[in-house]
Amino acid sequence: MKSSTCQNPYSLMFYFILLVSFFCTNVSCSKYSNVSTTTSSSLITSRLPDQTTALLQFKAEFVFIKPNFTSYYYSCPRYNNLYYDADAYESYPKMKFWKKEKDCCSWDGLTCNTKTGKVVALDLSNSWLQGPLCSNNSLFKLHGLRRINLSFNNFSFNTIPSEFGQHSSGHVLPSALGNLAKLTHLILHSCQFSGEVPSSLGNLTRLEFLSLCANSFSGQTPWTMFKLANLIYVSLDDNNLSGTVELGDFCKLSKLEFLFLSSNSLSITTASTASELPKFRTLSLSSCNIGEFPEFLKTQDQLKELDLSWNKIESEIPKWFWVIGKNLELLDLTGNKLHGFFTIPPLFIPISYISISQNNLTGIIPPSIRKWTGLEVLDMSKNHFSGTIPRWLGSSLVILNLQGNNFNGSIPHEIFTYGSMHDTLRVLDLSHNQLQGRVPQSLINCSMLQVLNLGHNKISDTFPFWLQSLPELQVLVLCSNKFFGPIWHPIKYFGFTNLGTIDLSFNHFDGSLPSEYFRNWDYISKAPHGNKSDMEYFGQYRKESNYSVTYAYSMSVMNKGSEMELIKALTIFMSIDLSNNRFDGEIPSSIGKLQSLIMLNLSRNNFTGIIPSSLGNLSELESLDLSRNKLSGRIPQQLANLTFLAYLNLSHNTLEGPVPQGTQLDTFSYSSFEGNPGLCGSQLPKKCENTDTPIPFLRQDEEEESENGFTWKVVAMGYGCGFMVGAVIGHVTLSRRSSWFWRIGRHFYGLW
């Protein structure tokens, strides 16, 4: 008997016909898609080849060149669940992969109506578009378009097409944009548009999602925007808009949930009818000249994200604020003039991000924070907080920034031992306080730690070699403390494989560094990235339900002879600062392996010997300070290879001979070389007697002769003697044993 699972031939034929019928009736953009089993399908799809033709013509208008996306990052909120999931990190030329042979509905960036086959959405964000949008552009033959996203492309030099409406030339958004009456989503952020926002936007009555952020729009906020009753999301932040915005006007937009007006030159006035305002979920009013806590917030009981940073609020935080903030997940009050005690009622708040940085708040870290079990970012930096850091602080923190306060006592080891912070902590900044004691070794539990900044305290400890075990550590700052002893140990030291920035300046470290000290510094030894669009900032840590939360960590570094603050500490900035210590011996020649190094400061130590010629390999170096040591010999010619070098200080050593001429070193003044009586050159009072004598290249292997025990000359003599002896023996062997040698040769040839 046959198995019941087997099918007879007729059944198989039935399923085959059914399958073929499915594919024949499936709507497609292909030029063959008009083959259909029904008359209606044939009528629909017979027009679809025009879509493919129009899209390929649109593609032909552009070349695809990867731009520098650095200025785009973190300039706009990026929402995940509101129709688009465009990510500035995932940039690639989508249209480059559009092929005529494929169904256009399968092309990157396109969405088709599954019933009609018409293209209804075009997402070409981050697509490397370069070239003009011609006035007769074929894109606008796609009359079914409902959503357009052209974000993160550069149209600043282009002619904007009239088919968007009747566009004017240049990079001004045309008023005829309002002709696209069926448009529901318009996303043009980071496109470098300028001029006024056209009032014709008021014609787009179906519009739900409007993002024009991170452009250069000027003038006032278009009043016709308040006619768009279906708006849910409005982002006008990071432009040059000016004038006064009355929040009461937004009463007309009852569906509005997300409003971004930050980083313009606007002045926001409080609505008189606060109860009639829409219930916001996200409200971003940074840099809007607000002078007090807005009263309308008392009715905003649905608010989850609130940004009032960089305003002029000069008061205490009112008690009612925490009551209405019971649903807050994100709060940013950075850069105001808040004062008084930072007191929080003992309420459970589902907050995950809070920044009160750069205010005048006082007191201790409130015990109520202990109830915020979901807190991931806590930034209380640059205030006047005091007391000790509580042992209970931590839990699920990803970023803890307490710099620039008056905290004292020791760093409690418990916060890195218990809770879940040792699995999550990425940034820890306790700098510019009055902390004492030692660095808690429990920090070794924080396997995700990227940034450790303990600078400008009173910590007294030896060098924490165990920090080398943190696999993600990229920034280590221990400057201006009371650290002492060597930073090298024959057993404890093995190198920082992922470190990009280290600052040990202004301590009491001593001892010498072996020539191979920097051998295992793998991350900083890699060749720099060719395109700096891959720049990232420390601190981005997760995505919320509707938005990407980003914390851009900033830090101060000594660069080019002065202190500078990196507002966003780029991972691409590589620096080593060992200045103002007591190191001695020669500068390690392995420092020349650090190809991505940008800043090197070894000043005010007791280094001796010559300047390593291997420094000439540091092709990205912009700042070099070797001043006030005991270096001798000539300035190596290889330093002329440092074409990016903008700051050089070799002063107050015992260098001698001529300063290399006709090179990058010609651009530096007397102050870069003063205090070296043996130096001569055009920049110095002492002129060289014979400027025609070439400065010999000091070979790196000559620097390392003492390490190997013999010189290259001895090796060359050995090779010469070996060659002569081998030639004599070979001649005798070949003349007397030629047949034997030939047989051996054939044997090896056969093996090969």
C-alpha cells in the first residue's frame, strides 16, 4: 500500500497550476507584468513599465560619491516607529543597485502598493546623491507618491526641480511644493536647504510627518503650518529661524505629539490657554530664550521627553514639576541658571536620562534617585554639589558624569561591584572634584567601560595596570593627581590594545620606558580611516521606544600648546600626554608605530638620548611637544614627513646642528627651538656656517643597535664572508658532483 502522504499526479498538477496562477497575478513593476489572468490586472500593470523607466531616468541624474556625514550625526532626532527607520550610520548609494532587469518594487528605497503596484514611498536618505535635481526630473511622473525622504543628501549647489511644485532655482525650498496635495510625509532634514520655509506648506492638508531640521532655513516659522490639522510630528530644529512663537497657536494642532523647535533664534512665549494645547509626548525647546519654567507644563501629563536645555531659566526647580513629570523618560535642563538644592520627592519616575549639567545647583546627590531603577544616564556635571558619592549609586547606569563639583572622600568600590552597572557602564567621569584614596579595583568588573576620567582630583595611587584588562577602554585620563611610580612593569604590563587617548600629565610617575613599550597598542597603531564620515562620538547608548537617545560626551585635552575642550569627544582623536612627570631614559622608538596619533606631549620630563627618527612615521600628527627634557643630538630629517604638524615645541633641550630646511619645520618660529644653544638655522640667532651640507638620515636600525648587541655593519660583513665561502664550495661541488647535484635538483623539482 502506498503511503497516505504521497500525492497522485493530478494533485501535483493542480498545485503547480495554482502556483503559476499566483505568480501571474502578482503585481510587478516589470515590463512583463501586464501578463495577467484578469482584464483588470492587465489594465493596472500595463502602465507600470513607465515607473521603471522614470526611476532609471531619475537615477541617471546623479553620481554617487560618499560625502562627509560628520555634521549630520546627532543633529536631528531619529525616530524608529514613525514610518521610517532611516539611520545615518547606514549610508550607501541605494540607486546604484537599481537594475532594469529587476522588478522596481524590489529596489532599495522603494515601497509599492501591493494592490496597484504603484510606487507610494521613496526613501533615498543617506544615498550619497551628488548632482542637480533637474527641472524636468522624471521622478514626478510617479503620481502615486505619498512619502518622500531625501534626508542626508547635499542639495546646496543644485537646481531644485519644479516638479516638486514649480521649484525655483538654487537651494531654496520652492513655494510650489504645496502642489503635492496628497503628501503625508515630507522628510528633508540635513539637505542644506536655505531661505524661508514656504507658506504653501499650508496646502499639504494631509501631512502628518514634517521634518526640516538641520538645514539653514531662515525667517519666521510659517504661520500656515498651523492649518495642517493632521500633523503628528514637526521638526524644525537646528535652523536659523527667528521671531516669536506663541505656543497657543499649536492649540489648532490637536493631533500633534512630537514638537522640535530647538537650536534656532526663536523666542517662545507661554500659551495663555495651556489646557487646550495638544498632549505632547516629546517637546524639544532647547535654546528658545525661555526665562522660567513654562506654566503650561502643568497640564502635560503625557509628556515623556522634555528638553529645556540652554535657555535662561533662573530659578529653583518647582515642586509641581516632579508631579507632572511622573511619566518622564528623558529630561534635559543643561545650561540654564538653575540654583538651590536639587531635591526630588520620593516618587517612582520611569526616567532613564537626566542631565542638569552646567547650572548652579547645590546639595548632595538626592537619596530619591535610588528609586529610579531604570536610570541609565545621570549627568550632574559642572554644578556645586558636595558630599561623598553614595555607595548605593549605580544600579543600571550606562553613563555617570559628576565632573566639576566638590565631591570628596574616596570612590566607593561598591558601586562597581553590586547591581548591574558593571555590565552596562560605558562612561565614568569623576574629574575636577576633591576625591582622594585609590582607584577602586572593582572597576575591573565594568567590562563595557569606554571612558574613564579621574583627572584633577587628589587620588594617590600607583599606576593601575589592571585597567589593561578592560577590553573596551578607549579613553584614560588620570592627569593632575598624586599618582606615583613606574607605568611599566616586566610582568604586569602588556599594553592597551584598544586605547586611543591617554593623559597621565601632572603626576609623579617616574622610571624609564623600554623601546617596545607601545608595541601592543593595536587600536592607535591602525592606519587612520580614509573617510571621516565614519566618525563616532562616545556616549550613544541605546534606542528608546520612539527615538534614539544620544549622549555626546565632552572632555578637555591639551592640544597645540593650550587646553581645548572637545564638545563631542571623537573616537578618532588619538592623543598621548605624559607631560609634567619624572620619566627618564630614551623615548621608546616603538612610538613610531602609532600611525593614527594626532597629539603627543612628553614635555617637562627627564628623557635623554636622541629624538627617535621613527616619529617621522606619525603621518597624522598635528601637535608634538618634547620641550624641557634632556634630549641631545640632531633634529631628525624624518620630522619633515609630518605634513599635518601645526604645533612643534623642542625648546629647552641640548639639541645641536642645523634645523632641517625646506620642510614643514620652516613654518615654526624661534620659540619652537629656543633653549638649545647648539642649534642653528634661519629661525635662530645662530646661523649655520655651511647650509649646503645635507643632514644625514638617521636610520631607525642605528637607534636600536644597542638593543641587538651588534650593528648592521657586522651583519653585512658576515653576509659577505658567507657569500665568498659559499661560492668557493659551490664551485668545487658543481665541478666534481654535477651529476649528483642534478639528481637532487630533479628530486625537489618533482616534489614541487
